[in-house]
Amino acid sequence: MTSVGIVGGLGPESTIDYYRRILEAWQREAPFSAPSIVIDSLDVQRGLALVEHDRSGLTEYLLGSLGRLAGAGVDFAAMTANTPHLVFDELAARSPVPLISIVETCAEEARRRSLGRLALLGTRFTMEGSFYPGVCARYGIAVVVPGDADRAWVHERYITELLKGEFRDGTRQQFVSLVERLRHEERLDGVILGGTELPLLLPGPVIAGVPALDTTALHVAAIVRRLRSPEGRPSDTDRASAGPSDHHPSGPQR
């Protein structure tokens, strides 16, 4: 049986959500079985500190997790967070197992739905990083982010509430108001929930009148398709959304 490795803990709530969603998606087609999943849980606070101050250290921290997952025999892996995709290319080049990129998966879905101009919400590192705009540009999609004050507010709520599993009605309404304002100011086609805790705060396919791209749901769907494919190989549907390491053979990359 094909096995997936999950780099989890970044943060804990989204890791639990991934596990639940993977099982639910699998059991819709095979109700009397379960997929093989190995989770390596990291320290979200250490991860955030490395994102802030030591990107090469972040790469090594994540590679350690991927090495443990490879040692457990997984066929491919995924990270249950958007922010660590800041170093996805470096990871993919050195990972001992293929990786599925949450960013590529999201961009592919946006193109499929002809969503050409998208707001991006997530941590400050995600909103200010180049990885979403860079990947989306290859699909002909423009990414816009909130202004300085709004980015600071989103990040603060993310770190102080969402990562701790606090999903408050007041915060939810403020996020909806932000999306509504961005929709009018930026002529949006949709919004990327570029933090895997955000779908827990903002469930549903539409926010403030625009489609919401739930990156957790899209990533989980890609993971389950890969789990169901022969020997864990990417399907034709997933080749466009696979990360760079899917173009390397399995096994350590030096």
C-alpha cells in the first residue's frame, strides 16, 4: 500500500484537520479501509523562529522531518502548512521522497476555475513571500496582498489565535470584512486561504461574494489521489501540481 508522510505540527490544529480530511476523503470511496499515514510533528514555535531569522536552518529542520518520514517507509510527503513552502524548492531538491506542493495545487485549481486575480491571506511570511506570486504567475494568475496595516493585523490574529486553536466569531467577521473591502478595491476573482488554519475559521466555498480557495482541501485531494495511484505515482491530473521533487527519482538527493 502506498504511504504518505505528513510533516505536521506547523501548527497542530491544521495537522489534525489534515488527518481527519484525508480519512474522510479516503473512506468516501473505500468505507471499510484506511490509508497509510505517517505523521512527524514539529514544534510550530521553533518553526516560526526559523522562518523569521534562519531560513537555511528552517530548511534543515524540515529536511530532518522528511528524513524521518523516509526512514519510516513513506512513498511521498506533504507539509501541512503554507509558510514552510518558502523553502519548498530547496527541500524538493534534497528531499529523500517526492513532495506535493500546496502552492502548485492551489494555482492549478485557480487556473481550472479561470480565477485570474486572487487575494492572498496567511501569515506575514506567506503574504510577503514571493512563492505564491511566483508559482501563480506561471499559471497566468495575479496575486494581491493586503496593505501593511491589514497584513500586520492578519498575521497577529494568525499567530495569537488561529495557531492556538482559537476561532472567534469576531475575528471571523473581521476577516470577511477585509475580503469584502479587497474585493471592491482590487477587483478580485477570489481569495486564497493561504494558511491551513484559515479554513477552520472561514469554512465554506464563498467569502464576501468571491470564491475561496481552501488550500487544505485542495492539498488533501491531491494527497488522496496520490495515495490511490499505483505505487504512489502522480496521476495525469496531478503532474502540473506536483512539486519539483516529483521530477527526481525516489531516494536521497545529494
